[in-house]
Amino acid sequence: MEGELLEVIHFQRALRESKFQECPWVFFNEEGKRIGDFRKSWKSACKRAGVKDRLFHEFRRTAIRNMVRAGVPERVAMMISGHKTRSIFDRYNIVIEDDLKKANQRVKEYHLERLNLQNGHNLGTVQAQEAQIQFGDRPVIH
């Protein structure tokens, strides 16, 4: 653990030690007691921030999508998010149309690269646009 999260944990510990020495919780209410139902606090925070209809749980989904799109291995993202099974993790790692377009583009680039290698070189003398004109929209399979 590092960075801002570590700073928050250290701050909470210092606050607990100065005000509520007997409190076993990292996060607690104004009286040093365990936070019961988080939803009321969340709703108030959203109202103060000027955002409506946000569920706290949505941030878990956003965090997972951001980690996967940033290249964090899915197994690592599962550990960070606390998902123990792949099936539940996959419910959060939602595929959108842009993901499919990017995957399609990567496959095209891969095939064009393989075509260059198959022709005996990879010097980039056949540009991607030229190769697409030459072969049309047909996929290159080898």
C-alpha cells in the first residue's frame, strides 16, 4: 500500500489514537463507533457534491474497468477488488462497443504485420493503407 491511500490510513490511525483509543475500527463515526449503514452518509455526500443517482457500488465497476483498460492483469484486478471467482469479476468487467473496435483494430494490425513478415520483410515498405486497398475488407488469414 502506498500513496494517497496509505496517507488516509495513517491519518485515520492518528485520529483514532488521539480521540478514541479504545476504538478497534479504521473508519468510525463521530462518536468513535463502528459505521453502521453507509448509505445515508453516501447519499448526503452525493447531495453535497451535486451528483444524483450514484450508487457507491458503481465505483467498484469503474475501478475494475479502469484497471483492465490500463493493462493491469485481470487476476491482479480481481485481487484488488476482492473478487474470488472469475464469473463475478466478469460481471463488473463490462465490454463496451469501443472495446470491440479496439480489439478489431489490434487484430488488423497483427495480420498486416504477419503479412509483412510472410513477404520476407518487416521493413514497413507496404503501408497499412496500401495493404487494405490491395486486399479490400477481406481478412488476411495465413
